[in-house]
Amino acid sequence: MGAGFITMVRRTVVAVTVGIAVAAAIRVRGSGGVPPQTGGWRELRGDDLR
């Protein structure tokens, strides 16, 4: 095992760690925003059932 292999392993570990950290930050932070205040489900009646 040469120095090149060790460097590749280190870079891989750093890349995976950074990817996990970014994914966790995005998940914790969330998309934000306010959910819609209008619309949504409504009961169907009469002609709406066709």
C-alpha cells in the first residue's frame, strides 16, 4: 500500500463525511415556508361524483 492509496482513502472519507454533514443540515433545516392556507380536500356531492 503506497502513499497514493492512503491519500485516496482519506479523500474518500472526507468526501463522504462532508456529504453526510450537508444532507443532515438540509434535513434538520427543512424546506421552510408556510403551508397553503386555502384549497385542499372537500367532500364531493351530486354532479361532482361523475
